[in-house]
Amino acid sequence: MNNSGKASIRTVFWIVFLGAAVYAGFLIGVPHVTNKMLDYEVENAAKNAAYYRDEEILKNILEKAHFWYIPIDKDNVRIERTKKDIVIEVKYETIVDFFNRYQKTLYFDIYVYEPIKAELSR
């Protein structure tokens, strides 16, 4: 502010610049946070693979992804199981739109390998 109480051009520039930076950070940050949440779900599904069939694991992963607005379907998820281990891979992309002028495609790849633990006796 100058002596007359008006904001200078420099002050307005920095306010607009910081606002745009926060907006861009939010647009980029949300997909990364939701990807990490899905990553935790996939890890958990692999750790508990002895208790669920592949179809149930796929269904749970897709439900969580849709809950977090992650754009995947069954073609984005690969589940491979042997008697000793399981691999779950999720690949997808998200398009982030900046001010309806610029688009950035973010690519995500979740890969989890876990040995299958023997089912506990009940």
C-alpha cells in the first residue's frame, strides 16, 4: 500500500500470482493424494489376498477408486495370483485442466507384489 491507501501494481501482481499458484497446487495435489489413498488400498488388498477371491479384490479396488473419483475400470487393473504370491497393478491417467486453456495429463502406476500368507485357522 502506498501513502494514499491504494494498492500498488506490485501488490496486486503478487496476490494474483500467489492465488494462481495455490489454485494450480490444488489441481495437481488432489490427484496425487487420491492416488496415494488408492495405493494404500491396493497394498492392503494384496496383504489380505488369502482371504478374498480375485473378483472380490477387483470389486473393492474399483469401489474405492470410484468413491475417490479416480477414473478407472476393470481394464486398468491387473491381478495375477500364484499359490505363493500376488501381483496387483493399477495403471490410469488423469487430465488436469488449468483455467480451461491448458491441460496436463498425469500418469499413475501402482504396482504391488506380496507373498500370500497362509489362511489362519478359524
